[in-house]
Amino acid sequence: MWLAGVRHVALDQHCLRSFGQPDRPRLDISRRHQTIELPDHNPPLAWYVCALPNPWKWGDNAHLAFEAAPGERWEGNALVPGLYVRLDNARPITGWGEHSIPESEPRRKAYRFRTCRNYQFAWWLRTERNAPDAPPEYIPPKRPGQGEQMSLM
């Protein structure tokens, strides 16, 4: 499970890497319940939480994109049942999906990109919020196992 504050996108990548160099508040995946306070100064374009079930099954991955919204409150499941989230002073971002990837984007034809919810949301951020490209000094991890994801147990 991870949480990312998305400031820019790397649309040549998928999974967490599609968010370039996000803010990464620490989560304690060993706790069943936890409260995370996010900084209110210099907020990112959006926040994104992803939780992978153990044993892993793609359809059960939990995803939730959200943004700051002072005074608002939301409670519910993160895209699939199993990860319940309560947001205070924030609201979910909805309406993104595979359709967010432009038809003209060649990677849309690649299964790993087309079905990646992070990549879909990165494209939504590009088209709806004008998310800039990740800085040129960003070098993506060479292998997925270099700590960018943790399993939810």
C-alpha cells in the first residue's frame, strides 16, 4: 500500500512511476486503522492511494485519487470493497479511467499501460489539470521490486 502526492507525470511509465517523483508520506501497513495528516502548505495536484491485496489479484487492487477540499468530508471504499477510507477536508476525484488515455497515444494499445489505473489517472491529470512532465533528472527505478510498492496483508 502506498500514498503519493502527484505534482507531475511521466507518461512513458506505468504504475507508480507514471507519477514521476511524488510526495510519499509514510504509511504503516501493519496497522488495520491509521490516520494520516497531509501537509496543507504547497499541496500537490492530487493525492493517490493504492493498495494491493495479498495474494495479489489485479481486479481487487484498491485505488483512490483525491484532492484537498476544505470543509468537505467523504467516506467509502477505494474503488473496490476492502479498503475503507475517510477523507476530511478532501474529496475523491472521479470520472477518470481507460477513456482518459487519448486514442492517439500509442501506449494505449499496450495492455500494461491501458489497464494501469495509475497511468489512466496520470493522463487525466495531464488533460484536466495540465500536469507538467516529471523533471528531466527523474530516473525511474530499473525494476519494480525497488521499493515503489508494498503488499497489503
